[in-house]
Amino acid sequence: MGHKISNNLKELIKEACPELVNFCDNAKIIVTAINKILTPYVEALQKIIESPEFIQFIEGLQLALVLYKAEEKYWVIDDYKLLEILKPLKEEDYSNTITNYYVKDNYRNISTLINEWENNTNISDRMPIINSCYRAMTTTNDKSVINTVVIPTLLAQITGLTEDLHELVPTTDRKQLEKELSTKGHSPSKGEITTEYLWRQERKREVFDCYTVIFEAVMKNTQKVKNVSKEDLEKYNKYRNKILHGDKQFLNYGTDENLIRCWLELNTLIKVYSIYKNYKAKEFDNE
């Protein structure tokens, strides 16, 4: 019965719409032809997607995205293992995860950073202060005491390194950039001049992004800090000027998060300063 109905329906369609049958037959031919043309390209694309190089490229993009998201929250990170840990997390979990990563095991990962700096002749005069901060952290049980004392000390070293970097900018470039960056009623800060100079050198630009972050947050102009909303201050309050000047609205700076931020910012500045100090030395030797 069903077979008969099916045949009748087929005949009806043929009579009512022969064009449809012809279209379907032609469509099969077209699809077959397209498949023959596209199959080699699909197979080639599949090989590319499955290749180690492409997988590595995608992983690199994912880590770059994590780095960008962290920078938006004023974190400067160059630890590959930490970036891998952050990759599957939500952005709101970044700060706690980063802080715990460096606080755990009596600041073991901070020790790793300091060990990398020990033989860096560019900062040998700063190392006694830096080592004293680390010893205080690892030998004092009261974290509130550690954070309250160490954070201002590290902020002073961060300030000193930004000054050292500014001194690497040639006088002629400094004057030229000051003219270029000046606007009506605004004179560029040392940080703006230094950052612009470093950016134009085309060397390690990914590090200079982090350096810019430091000026966007830590070294933010006092007047600009006044315009920061109360909600944003609850998320980030580690402003160098306010802390070192003892502003009573910023006396609650002594947190583990702010302590770790200081160490990571110091790490970035040491790397950038060393890159440029060595670069300038080579440039001088070649003259």
C-alpha cells in the first residue's frame, strides 16, 4: 500500500513539476564536481590544522590573549607556567590566582625572580635593598607588617628604575619628544617621554607594553588619581604617589596582591632597563 502511494506521489511530482526532477539530477552532478575540486583543499587544510606548527600558533594566540587580559587589570607577567594556569580561568579569578602563585611556599617563585637578578650588573647597587625586602618577607610571620613595610620600599626602587630608564633617552630625543607630546595646557611626564622613546626603538615591544602599564597605574599622576571612581579604587589602589606621601585614603595598601604587583613590576623594569642599557652600550661601542 505504502509503496503504491509512493509511486503515485512520484508520478504526480513528475507531472506537476518536471523541472524539479531535472534540478535535483543536475544538483547531484554539480555537488559531485564541487566535491572533486574542494576535497584536495579540505584535506590540505585539515593537515595544516593538525600540524604541530599550527597548534603551537593557536596556543601562542591563547597565551597572548591571557597576557592582554592580565595587562588590562594592571598585571605584568612573563612567567609561561603562570600564563598556562590562567588560560582556562575567568578574568575575575586572575588576581587571586596570580597572588597565590607567588605567595605560596614562602614566596618560592619570588625567589626565582631574585635569583635571575643576582648577576645583573645593571642593578647590583639595588640588590642589597631588594634582598633585604625578600629576607623580611620570609622571616617575618606577620604578613600585615611585611606588606606595610616592603611595599613602600619596593615602590621607591620602582621609581628609581623609571628615573634610570629616563636617563637612557638621549637629550636630543628627549627635547624632540617633549615638543611632539606637548599639548595645550599639558607637558608630557618623564614616563610618557620614556615610554614613547622605547616604543619607537622597535625592540622587545611586548615588554614595553608592560612598561606602559606601569605608568598607567603605579605612576599615575596624582591629579588623575583624584578622578578614579570609588568602585575602581576597590579593585586597584596601588598608586605610588598616594602611598609614599602617606595619603590617609590609601593607608590600606598593605595587601598580598599589592606586594606581588610590586615584585612583578620591578621584574619588568629590570628587564627593560637591562635591554636598553646593554643596547646603548653596544651602540656606543659601534660608533
